[in-house]
Amino acid sequence: MTAIWQERLDQLKQVIEADIAKDEYFGAVLRIGRGGVVVFDEAIGHAYANGERPLRKDDVFSLFSVTKAFTNVLVMKAIEEGRFQLTTKVKDVLPEFTGQPREQATFYHLLTHTAGMPGVWSPKPGMYLDRLQELFEESIANVHGATPPGERCDYSPLVNHVLMGTALVRTDPKGRNYQTLLHEDLFAPLKMESTSMGLRADLKERHVRPDMRGTVPIKHLSRNIEGDHALFEDPEVEAPHVGCASTTGDLWRFAEMLRREGELDGKRILSPRMVRLARKVHTGDKPNELYRSVALRAGWEVPPANQGIGFQVRGTGVFQHLFGQLASPEAFGNYGAGSTMFMVDPEADMSLSFLSAGVMTQAANIERMGKLSDMALSACL
């Protein structure tokens, strides 16, 4: 029988309220479940800097890189279906992906961020980031291998997931585009009814427009809508690395599927064997090169990357981490651009989804989420 320390959850809400009052961010919607039972479900603060629009539990947020988790799970599903393997070289599915040393990269390398390519935010300066085929063509043309696959863990903001999204479309037996494939194979079975690739028209009224607050180094351009980050408001986007929108409730259902090792409400997405393999550390002692620089700038010890297959994993050791210090070694999840995260801790039997307004810097977000994760985990008795 699982137990919850309610006083600690009440304190968690108070800490979020205090941080919002200090203008660290505008607001957040947070859901925590223990053993499949929701124990915390709150919308706190506001959507925008002016404080005039209170957040609601059913608000829709741009997920940023949490989108990658959906792509990763569909790649794992494709592997289970025999369309390719973890050990398959990417060039065997995408013949355009040639040239040394990148053509030695496998899907395992893509999923663990060890493919040896530089971590670029755009394959070509100033391009639109809203069409999968264009993203693929420009990645093939402009992003070449920097080191042999497997040598370094270098977080890929874009290219790895463009390659995996293209591989899913190329090998799809039904010949679907990426939007349709995501909806039919993941969102619909999991009843994630307020989740879409691109901002679906019926979600626009509930959408919390991202306020980057000067923290994101690139523009997210759409050919259909004007604005530096208009991609997040465009319904026609196919961007497997950043293009999804969702609610905290829907993201929690996705996390619940993973907590239950691949199944929710009778719909199986993955096998337990795949989930158990994915939530182990696969990068040894290697640091994540992107977050090495974040740690050094913040004056922290440089942590290990602790990449699983498609997920970040807590691992062992005491260092700054989004999942805090109390998470078990196989706690896993994904995060996005200083504002979005989900986590599953198998040992604590806990699932957490968090979407917030007012994008934070990377270091400040890591500190925030580590603190909130520890408070949530401390409530699990």
C-alpha cells in the first residue's frame, strides 16, 4: 500500500507560489501520481508576465524538446515491430546519410546522443524549422560527423530526431506523414486528446504562448505565421524535435504508460523489456557536452550525461540534476527549454508532469526542477 505525506505536497505548492512571487517564472501546472493515483494536480500562477491570465489545469503548452520523447518511443516501437534494430546503421534506412564518420552511426547512437555530430540548433542559419523533409535535406547537406560515433555524448537539439522522424515515415507500412503517425500510433491510443504535432486549431484558445525571456539562442521560424517563434503557433508543423503541444494531464498519461512499462488502459505501446532497457544509463562516465558548459558557467561539478535509450536517467551520485537527489537510479524522463518536464521513478512508483510559463535559463531550471522533484519524491513514503 503506497502512502503520501500530504504536508510535504502542501509545502511543494507553497514553494512554487513563493518562486513565482519572486518572478522566477510566471506559473506552472503540475500533476503527480503515485501508483496511478493522482495525489497533486494544481495550476499555480499566471500564463504571462502581466499576471492577468491565471493558469488553468487544461491549458495547452508548447513542449519544446519533450517532443523528442514521443519520437523516441515511436522509434522503440518500430524496433519492436522489426522495421530496424538498435544496431542498424542509419544509412541503411536513410541512404543519403553518408560520409565518414557519421555513416557509422546506428539508431542506438541517435537515441543516446552519441552519434558524433555537433549539437546544432538549426542545420542552416535562418531557415524555417517547420517541415520535416526540408529539415532532413538540410541536415544531410550541412551537419557532418565531428567525432566517431560512441566517443562523446553531445546532446542533439535537432538533427538526431529529424533523422529518426524521417526513418519512421520511410519505414511506415501505412505510408503516413509524421503528424498522422504520431496521432494514430501514440496520442489516440493513450487518449492524449489535447496533444498534437503542431498547434491543432481547436487547441489554440487554450494555448499559453511561450515567452522565451531571452533564454533561447535561436528563432523558430514558420513559413505560415510571422514571428521569431511562430513555429509554436502553426498547426502545420512537422518538427520531431520540438513541434508538439500538450497539457499536463496528457503528458502525465504518457508518463503513466512508461511507469506501467509500456501499457495504459489496455493499450500497449512498448514491451516491458524495452522500457527496462531504455531506463538504464548507456553512456558510462561521459559528460553531456552541452551541459558540461552549463555546469562550468554555473560553477557546478560537471555531471555524467546519464543518457538512457531515448530518456535522461538519474543514475547515481550527488550533483545538480533535474530529477533531484532523492530519485532512484533508474528514474527517467525528458525535459524541454527551461519550462517542460516529465519524470517516472519506478522505485517510488511515481509519475510527474510539469509545464510552466516563462522560460528559464538552463541552470536556473535545473535547480528549480531538482528542488521540486526532491519535494515530490520526499512525499512518497
